Amino acid sequence: MSKVNDFLQEAGVFFLATADGDQPKLRPLGMHLEMDGKVLFGVGDFKAVYRQLKANPRCEIAAVKPDGHWLRYTGKAVFEEDPKYAEAALQAMPHLRRIYNEETGNRMMIFRLEDATAVDIHVMGEGTDLLG
């Protein structure tokens, strides 16, 4: 998983694609971390993206590094139940505590991709499998 996490770290912002019925939805994200051998992502329980992933967990993440390489990370979103993951995400990005706390009632929902593929693609080249 380190290759995927490293790619996302270098890219900074990445994009998560979900489906809302038959309409694709794409949004920029930045929160990810690697823990227990998993690359983890977070979304708010009050956001449409969370409802979309619960209704249809098939999703895709795309990111681009400054050198022109881009990542296509595709799989099925599986939400983690252990609260240690949300706490680790909030420790990694403390500014998010303004949004996710007991006062607001908002919760950070952490997910990983299962049955996933991850390909590093150069603009004019073939892709390289990052999970194999």
C-alpha cells in the first residue's frame, strides 16, 4: 500500500468519484493516511458523498503528480468501524476538529478500498500496477 499512499502524498489533492443514481459525482479530497497496512480516506457522515458510498460503494480515486504521472485507484469502499482510525485522521489533520467534534455532532467516517486496482500512468505511457 505504501506506493499508493506515497503517490497521494506527492500529489496532495486527489479526486474521488462516486455515483448518485446514474449521475457521476467527483470531488477533491486531501485526507488520507496509511495505518495497519491500509490506505484510509475520510468523509463526513453528514455529506452526500458518504450517502453515495453507502448506497453504491464502487468508486475511483484519481490523482496527478507534478511530473505528469497520474493514479487511477479503483475499488469498493469499505468503512472501518474502529474509532482509532478517525482519531488518527484527526490527529494528522487537526484543523478538521473544527468540523468533526461532539459539539457539531459531525463524524469523520473512514474507509478503504477493497478488491482494488491501482495504476500509475504516465501521460504518454503504459500504466504500472502499484499493488502487485
